[in-house]
Amino acid sequence: MDTDSLVRPNIRMLKPYHSARQDFLSGILLDANENSFGSTLPGVTPPLNRYPDPSQQALRSRLSELNGVPAGNIFVGVGSDEVIDILIRVFCEPERDSVLLLEPTYGMYRVAASVQNANILSCLLTEDFQIDVPAAKKAFNASVKIIFCCSPNNPTANLLRTEDILDLCTLNSIVVVDEAYFDFAGTPSLAVQIEKHPNLVVMRTLSKAWGLAGVRLGFCFAAQNIIAYMMKVKAPYNINALTGAAAFTALGNVRLMQTTLDRILDERRWLAGQIAVLPRVRKVYPSDANFLLVRCTGAADIYSALAEKNIIVRNRSTEPLLDNCLRITVGTHEENEALVNTWKEIIG
Ligand SMILES: *Cc1c(COP(=O)(O)O)cnc(C)c1O
């Protein structure tokens, strides 16, 4: 498959900005009009008066070691948000090209596509929240440049079947698999499949299992030509020095990540059992993520009543297939107990 032909012609031709720090990261640096006297935040490591590495070599090689994917197959962005945005800007010509969404799913795909003025085609998941492959293939046409698959899916909490995702990879389109919740599923990543599938992009983030939502770091794995297009389109210094250093250090704390991950999984089990027997709960869906999808009777009222008691969950009821569904993040044991106890008190 020739994925170059899926790229917008102007991006294929684009001559990217050439930044000073691309050539030299050390020496007597008089090339970038930085302030050699230092920053106005003295004592901060790394020193902030210098522009950061535009190609994030240290960070990408650490991500490479951790994930068994070569650094040349990794793109790093300001959260998955930036990765999604750049993918759409690389592949979707405004007004002409489309993205295909498998809904209900993460809302950012639709927003980012709308910002680019790309068309949005949508196809529903099945009743058990899997890809309806025949329906997706029927919805597909030559204008579709990206198919977004979220696995485990937000807000339905389940993994999508790998064979269905790979089936979509036979279509002439980029297939993005958003693995934001991958760590909570305990199954192999699709990252290894990028070698066999030149149109597959696998997205990750440090916002969930790594506990770094405030740092804003997302990344993706893909064929080298796709990574090269993304690098051309991104802002030269998209990952700032503080974010880069924080992410690099945190990625050395694999065991700490694993410890909190295990605690979240314990809490997920406990919370699912507790919620299942609460009044007006009809179903707690199985979860491969760090949240639970809960079908209730009168979800909107429950949502408001909880919010009045300062317990904030997400009401997903207006989305297709999610009538009367709340999405509840697994918190600490104290937070989960507060949710369960408050629910028992105020919901009859
Ligand atoms: C939370 C989440 C992300 C993370 O986005 P960041 O911009 O990296 O914080 C990505 N995808 C999905 C489906 C999510 O739910």
C-alpha cells in the first residue's frame, strides 16, 4: 500500500521550517537569538533559556527502548490531542477528504476533524461495542483518509477485536488505533503490527496509566514515512523543555507506574462489584480501562444529584447506544467509597 498517495499534496511538497537546534544542541550557541545570560527562572533544570531539541532524541530513544519500536517510527506530541490534530492536517484536505469514526467514541476526533473542515463519516459500533466491519466498509469511500479506532474505547471501556482492526487496515486509508488505555487492558499492543501494516498508526499517551495528564505528552508509532510527514507539520519546538524532561524522568519509573496500575485494577474490580448492586443500576459493563460504563435508570438525575454532593462523574446519555449511561473514573479507595456511599444515601 502506498500511503504517500494518501497525504495532502501540499504536505508532500512542504519544505519544513529549519530550526537552529536541528543542527547543533551544544557549543557556543549564538545561532538562535536566545538569551545567553540565562532565564528569568534561575535554578530550574533543564536551563530554560535554550530552545529544546526539536526532534526529541533522548525522549524518543527512551520510548523506543520501552516499547520495542525504533525511534524513527515514533512521533511525540503535546498530548494525543496534538497527534490527532497533526494526523488530520497531514492527510485530510479541507472540504474534500473525510475521517471515519466508529461511534460512540472519544470526542476529540470529531472536533479535530471539524477544525480542519474535513468531512465526518460515522458508523455505529455493534450492541456489544465492537466494530461493525461490514457497516464500516459500507460507510467507507475514496474520500476517507483516516479511520479512528479507539481500543480500549472511551467511553465504552472495552477492547476492540484485533482482527477487526486489521481487517480495516486492508482499506486504502490510514487506520489510527488510539491505545490511551492500553496499560489497563493487559493485552499486547498493536504497535508490533506497524511493520506489517504501512497504514497503521498506534497512538499512546502519558496522561492515564503514567499519571501525567498535566505534562501533556502523547506519541504514536507508525511507518517512517508517516512519522516524517508529521515531523514536517509540527511546530518546531512542540515539546517544551519542562515537558520533555519530566516525561523522560517519569519513563524511568516503570515500577512506580506498575504499582499504581495494579492499585487501579484492584479498585476497578472493587468498584464494579459495589456499583452493580446500587439502586437504579441496570448494568456495569466490563472494563479494560480505568473507568466504568454504567447503565442506570434516570442517569441524568443521578448525575445531577451526585454533582450536588460534589461527586463528579460524566453523563454520556446523549450519545448513540449510551442511553442512560454514566462514565465513572476509578479513583482512590476513599474516592470510590465516597461515590458508593453518597449514591446509597441520595438515590432511592
Ligand atoms: C484521555 C484520552 C486520551 C489522552 O489525550 P491526551 O491529549 O494525551 O491527554 C487520548 N485518547 C483517548 C481515547 C482518551 O480517552
